Amino acid sequence: MDHVAFLKAFLGLFAMMNPIGNTGIFISMTGDLPARFKAKAALKVTIVVLIILIGAVFGGTAILNAFGISLPAFQLAGGLIVLGIGFNMLKGGENKSHATPEGKKKLEDLQANEAKVSNALIVPLSMPILGGPGSITTVVTVAAAYPTLSGQIGAAAGTAALTLIMGVCFALSGLLQRFITPHAQQIILRFMGMILVAIAADMMLTGFQQSVGGSVKRIIPDIVDEVDAAQTARVAEPDATAK
């Protein structure tokens, strides 16, 4: 297992999925429902998010190839998405790139009913709040950067580890509820926003460097050939004159 791929996937998703901060959302959705239901709900969310992200680790690059999208282009586009999320978090706002109008309505008007809560745990919490474009971009980028089997396993393991930690936070939300005050949530939100902006900048710079570097590598051989041809022509001119 590639430990660097593990760490990059784990740390990238930690900032993106923000297990502690999103525990506040889980608490607001499950309310005062029984601890037994919260444990089952946490397991459901964990499984759904794990399926989405592990699928992205092993199938994301193939999907990009199928659509003819290069990794640098995907990194640039994904970096822009993550940058928008990060700036919004720095302002203390909700994640507009993840939340849909329908999801927002569910979060605001959700009644304390197990059936309705169970459905809302899939949409919008599991997808797209947790398993959204930012998270998918993160794991696809890591997996593409480490295409060996060891790298893929490392990225998948890092993804699984972070998702399981998130599930544990959700399962223990009843205990954590007393510590995560609204003020604490805002502090966590802004700090994670700063981390996301840094991650987005790194993704876009990497994508730009790879894109420009590839173009330069294609251009340089042609320039070298032209220079060699010019030098050969200059060397040949005195010989022709001497004759």
C-alpha cells in the first residue's frame, strides 16, 4: 500500500468532508430520535458515501478517459469547484456547491420522523453534501496521481479510513452534541474553508503545470530540430564555398 496516497486521500477528504462539522448537520437532521436509530442512520450514511467514493477511486480515471477528459483539465475544473466551496466556508456560509434548493428545504423543514429522516440521510447528506463533486474530485485526483495497484489501494484505504471516522462521529453524535455549539461549528467551518482554499490552489497549480509542461515538452523537440537544422546549414555553407 502506498502510504503517500493514503495520506493525501485521507487529509484531502478530512478537509472536504469535515466529519466534525458535518456531525452538526447530522445532529440537526436526527434531532431527538433514539440512539438506536442514530446508530443505524450513521451506518447507512457511511455505506452510501463509501460506495460513491471507492467507486470514484477505482473507476474515476476510466470515466475521464471515456469522455476524453485529461487529468490536468479535471484538476483545474475540480480545483475551481473546491475553491468556491472553500471561499463560501470562509465567509461562514453554507456549502452552496453541495446544497441544492431541495436539500436545503429538507434540512430546514425536516420533521422528526424516522422515515423522512432516513430518506434525507441519502439526499442531501450522503449525496451531494458528503459524496459531492469536491470529494469525488479529491479521490479521483489522488488515484490518477498514483495509478499503480499500491497507489490505488492506498487511496482507497485513506478514503475508507476517513469515511469510517465520519461514521463513528455520526454514531456518537448524541455524546458530541453537548460539545459542538453553534459558535464552535462556525470556527470549524472557517478553518476547514482555509484548508480547502489551499487544497484548491494546489490542485489548480498542479493541473496548470502539467498542462503547460506537456505543451512545452511537445514544442521543445520541434525547436531543437529547427536549431540543429539551422546549425547544419551554416556548417555546410563554408564547405560549399570552398569547393
